[in-house]
Amino acid sequence: MIDISKVRKWTVRFSSFPVLETLPFPEIIVEETEPADYRMPQCDPAHIPPEIGAQITVTLSGRGVFSVGSKQYDCLPGTAFCYRHCDPNVSYHTAPNCMWRFLWVNFYGIASERLIAEINHNFGYFFPLGRNNQLEQCLLDYQRYANSSLRLSPWDGANVVLDMIKMLLAGDGDGSRISPGAKLVNEVKEACRKSFGEPLTGESLARKIGVSREHLSKTFHQETGIQLRDYLFDQRLNEALSLLLKSNLSCKEIASICHYGSYSAFFRTFRKVYGVSPDEFRKGKKQAPSISADEADS
């Protein structure tokens, strides 16, 4: 068992009243140093009761290893990862013959879990931010409240979580640790943003960026844990969802703009993912998952 008093340098807890299930909320921020035998989870994930919530971890010094299934990432200074507590594919540990010093922040509640699930699905689990990145500095600033509890309103707590997520996705460090693969992933995401309404495929995207389709698909999957075709599928569906929410275009027009080939194809895809037809969604004003970090800012 881990002796918490020996590995945790400082802790800040958060509380709120009332607790609103529809808003994400921070639970705890910790600075921790772990030896070479540290591993999470400490037993078979199948034997751990499901826990609602999520976590972001930022490496300060030393080295850890973060795993999603068979994919492993080096947790070096200036990198971060996020995951849902109930994700059975996630594990992490201190690298052999190393110490690992890191900051972590827990978010509790179903809203936090859904938010991180969408980030994992759309952006991946691992983020090279660069040394002295904004997220690291934000978490370190809480050291002034070490070993105390902060009481926040539900809205202030949600803003704390969302600000941290924006810093995680911004990658605003000095870039010294950003790999060529991570840069290629950023190029893919930027090309998708600039090509709204185009029928993007792996082939056309590779031509835009100037690499082979095979290299692009392989690198994207290695860096994010997501197949490129699945990412493009989600982007196209998100475009359609955005138009349903923000425009007066008919569902058939949206199907055409988003290159579904026919309304029936759009209908089947939308219903399979969201459980209702596009028309039912619009008429019923049914709440759907967040479109993306960019949409949330608009």
C-alpha cells in the first residue's frame, strides 16, 4: 500500500454546495513524488469498483510511463495525460530506476467523466505541452492553499475545470518536447478546421499535409490511440450536429453539405450514434454531448 503522507508534498481540496450533476467540478489537486515501484492501478482493474470522475496528470520531473491498451507514452517534464477513472484500458507507473514527480487534479461527477471521455475520443489521452506550460503553472499556483479546502460555487468550480481543459488542449509551452508525430496530429486537426464542408478522406488529408496516407494513418493512431477514419467520421458528424443546433437549414441540406451522399445515410448514422433522428433531435431540442472544445468557446 502507498503511504500517502510520504509521497504527497501538498494537497488542496474543493467543496461545493449545492452540487450540480450537470456541471464538472474539481475535487483535489496534489503534488506527488513516487519511487520506481509505483504503479496504478495496484490490482486487476476488473477488481476495482467503478468510480465516477476523471483525472489530469502533469509531469514535473523524473519519468513515468502512461499506457492506453498496448500503447505506451513517456511521461517526461512538460507532458500531461487525462483519463476517466473507470477506463479499464489505462494504467501508469514510474519508469524503471527513476523517480517520478507530478501534479494531478481529480474532477468528480458524471459531467466531468463525460467531458474527459469526449476529449479522449476526439483529441486522445496524451498531450505534449512543453516545459513551464500554462497548465503546470496554474496547478502550482494552488500551492498557496496547501493542505486546505476551498469552497467554490458550482459555476466557479465548472470554470476551474474548463480553464484547465483549455490549457491542456492549447499546448502552450515552449514546444521543446513536441514530437514530429504530435505536430502531424496538430496539422490534421488544423486541416479539418479549415476544410469545413469538404469531403475529407485519409487520402485527401494526406495530400493537403504532404505525406503518404499510410504514414498519416499510422502516426495519427500511434499518437492519439484513435483511428484516423474514426476521427474523420466524428468530425463530419460534429459538423452536422453544429448545423442542426445553429442553423435553419433542412436536414436534407445538412446531409448534403456534410457529404453523407443521401439523407437516408445521414439519418441512419445520426440515429445510431444519438438514439434519435436528426428531425427528432431538432424538434425535441434534445441535449447532446458537447461538440468540441472550440464549439464550447463560441
